[in-house]
Amino acid sequence: MSLEETSHEAEGANGSATEPAPLPELVLPRGTRRRLGDFWCGGVLCVAVVAVTLAHSYRLVYFAHAKEFVLSAAVAAAAIGLLLRGGVSWRGARSLMPLWLGLLVAVALALGPAFARTPWRVVEEAVRLGVLLLATLIAYDLAEQRAWRARLRAALVASAVSAALLGFVQYAGLAPTWFPMFEGNDQRAYSVFANQDLFGGYMALGLALVFPRVVGDSGGTRCLALRRALYLLCFAVLLGALLLSASRSAWLAAIVGMAAGCPWRQLRPRRVAVAAFLATALVAAAISVAPDRTIERVTGTFGPEDDGGHLRLWFWAGAFEMVRAAPISGVGLGNYTFWSPYYQGVALQAAGGERYVHNGLHTTDAHSEPLQLLAETGLVGALCCGWMLLRVLRRRGAEWGGLAASLTFALFNAGFHSAPHALAALLLACMLLARGRRVSLHERDSTVLAVVLTGLAGGLLFATYWTRTLPSWRLAAAENVHVAGQNPLALYERALEHPWPNPEAREEYGMALWERGAAHEAHEQFLVAVGELDTARLYLQLGRSSMEVGDIGTAWSAFSACLWRWPSNDEAWLGIYGLADDEERPALEAHARRWRIPLPADAADSV
């Protein structure tokens, strides 16, 4: 068999070419069929990177659900390319083995212990992670080729720049239909992410990928001036959008990412000066145009008005309590959503818990990916992810800046629960792992593995639609009618007809019944929802409905559960105080004073 010798460049952490590899890599010749398959897989993945980032819909409950469905569809389409190319290598499966093993073990553990109160959440999370890992596995053979690594990085930058431009459009108020302002939401720039922190985090990733080309070697010789101008323009757009995001964690991630990806040994003084001048001008413009979103965000960190910072301390304290409860196996993959209100209550009720800023909102994530990983999967999941991270740390390449930014951002946010962020981080890690891999002369692509992966991709697409997209679409339809002041009962009933559990729909259906005076029917819905949700708001609704129907025992339990999770709720305090005996009220009054809740003498009469 003839062999094709190639000398892949040895790229350092800065991504610029240095000296050639000491030994040439021997790769198998690529026939027409293989090239066609690579073109199909790579083209679909590059388009998917941009499409997943820009996908959003107000017809679903969350923007994330639209992105997850688009990613699932793209992975299913890309998997067809594996059949076109005649097979897929086992190298990607071996390189990503720690993550696949961690996922399988986490699912097995989550479905076993008593902590996994919501097994359908385990399935939903397993499907989400399975799609991401399958996309990375499909990309692995491509990532062994220098040209495809460059194309995938370019797609990531293009997706970030596109989201940045839409962020500018939103900030200027040019597309109110696409990006409406909602009551109580002061985020002026969230673009296609519905959250300014996620928006800023993606800008940080893109900025870290562009920065080395701005201050170092731009690569290539053709159209060099045009390349430099394009990189500088992308740098300006991404930095401007990053500043407008007002996300301090994203700013930190950008600094770390640019430092990690900076070509320290190949810096061009003139380009550094231009970049520094441009950055200074953009920062000055941002401070003058929006000082509250720039300078005041920094100076006000952990100040009296910094709710985001203070609430994170509460979230982290609750997550630590969750880790202490199940340090080995965790509370179950995807089960943080169910257990977070209870364990955040544990943090509040502990000695000194009143120092935490808290509210009655239900946070579905810990705002720290490593901490949530520990809480859900315990040491078992942490060891598998640590194993994978150690493998990546041994590699050097142009992708390290973007990956460092992603990892830094994930320390303070739910970055990896966002499909674009997680996909970008996994692709960058995949490119690092695939860089410089040698191909055995006797190694052949596996047709069986290609068929299995294609079937798995189709199954995950259906699972995503069945467990996430369709329930989200039906619930959003009911919510939109509900918010508009019309009768949403029929739509809520249709949402509940879907066989996949949807406790949020049941709770909101109960609230709609309550608003229309159907107290007994609402009470029944809240009772069922309590077995599937554990939020303070749900217990408050159950306490109200229990009082209305005369179920005093349930009302007492519901108000108590609400105060465990939301100890500053006035209505729950009045409710439980009104139900208490004279002997119980002094103790309640003393406990209420801890939370600065005054209980008037006529509180019982006001219930």
C-alpha cells in the first residue's frame, strides 16, 4: 500500500507555526469516498457551530432548548457522512473514553440511589451530554487534519462574531421583535443566549481564539494585509460585545484565555501596539457610553447592590451541602434541579445562614460547573473528568486560548449547560487531543462503528425532540396565552397529555386553575407536582390552596417547607403563624426575628 508522508507543523500553545515535527507523520491515503465523507461531516459541523449559536425561539420555554434540538439534528446529519466515508476510526473513541465512561457510570449510579427522585431528568441530561460527545467523536478524525482544525476554529470565531453583531443590534434597540425587553429584566445585551453572562462568555471564547492572530503571526502569505484587517475587525467586534455584556466572569475568562493563547515568543510589537490602542479606545468608549455596565460593575463587586455575586455565594453553599450529603455517587445526574431548593435551605438554616442573600427563585444550576459536577456525580464523575482534563493538559496548540477561556468562565457560570459553549469547549479539546496523532499502518476505519454511531445519532435526535423540544413547545404555548391574560387551561392540559413528565407545566396549570377560582382542582395539581418539584413557590401555592380547601395539616407542612427554602417570605410566615397554637407562637416569633420578619399581634386574623 502506498503511503502519503506529511509534516504537520508543530504548533505551540500560541497556535503559530514553529519548527517542523522531528519525525514525519505517516497517514493513510484518502480516497475520493473518504474525502467526500470528510467534506460532508466537516461541512455539517462547521454550519452547526454557527447554527447552534444563533438558534433561539420564543416558542420554546428556553433558548437552550432550541439550540439543543438544532445540535441534535446537525449531529444526526453529520453522522451520515460516516457512512459516506466508509467508516470511522476507533482513535476518537479511545481519546474520549474518560467522558463516555463517566457518562455511563453517572447514569448507572443516578438511577440506583434514593437521591435520584426524578429519573426522567437523568435521561434528559444523558441525552444532552450524549449528543455533545457524539458531535465531538464525529469531529475527531477531521481534527487530525490541519485544514479542518483551521476551518472548525474559523467556524467558532464566525459564530461568536455573528452573536456579537446581534448583541449590538439588540443594545441599540433596532430589532425589538427579535429581542424584546421583558418586565423585570434589565439585561440590555443578551443576544441569542437570553442571558448576558452566557453572551459574554461566548465572546470571551471567540476573543481568545482571535487574539493570537492579532498580535502574532497571522498565518499564510496570500492576502496577508486582508487577513490582518479581518482579524483586527473581529477583535474589535468581540471586545466591544464583551464589554457590553457587563459580565465580570466573562471579562476574567477573556483575560485568562488571551494570556493562555498569547504567542509570547512571536509577538509583533507593532501589532501589539495597534491592539492595545484599539482595546483602550473601546474600553474608554464603553465607560463613557455605559458606565453602569463597565466601571460600576467592577467597583460594585460584592457591594450592597451586587445581587448576582451575593446570590452565587448562596448557590455555592447549597451545592457544597449537596456534595456533603452524597460525596461518592452524587445526588444523581441531572438531579441538581430537584434538590437545589432543599440544600440551599440547609445552607440558610445552618448557623450563620442569615448572612446569605437569598430569594424564592428556583435556580436550576449551581453557577459553577465543577461544583455541580461534584454535586450530581460525586467523586466518580469528578475523577473521569479530571482524567480527561489531564489528557488535554499534555497537548499544546492554537485551541488552548479558547479552551482556557471556556474553563475559566465555567467556574462561575453554567457554561457547559449551554449547547454552544459546551460544543465549542469539546471541539477545542478534541482538536488538541487529535493534534499530532500517528496512524498505524494496519489500522482500518470501522464500518460497524460508523453504523452504530449513525443509529445512535438518530436515536438521540428523537429522544431530544420527545423529552425536551415537544414538552417545551407545548408549555411555552400555554405560558404565552397565560401571560396574555387569555384562558390557557386547554393548552396546559394538552401539555400534560404528553407522556413525558413535565412538573413545571403541572404547577403552572394549578396556578391557572387557582386564578379562575377552581381551588380544589388547583389543590390536586399542586399535590401531584410536589412529588416532582421541590421549590418554595410550589409549597407556597400548596399552602394557599390547602387553606382554601380546609386541609390544615397539609397547609402547615407546605408553609413550613416553603420557609425552609425561602425563610423571608412574609405570606408563609403569616400562614403558619395563623395556624399555630398559642404555645407555639413565641418560638415562631423568635425564629422570624432571625430573618427580620415582624409578626404583628393580629397576624392570625390577617390569614
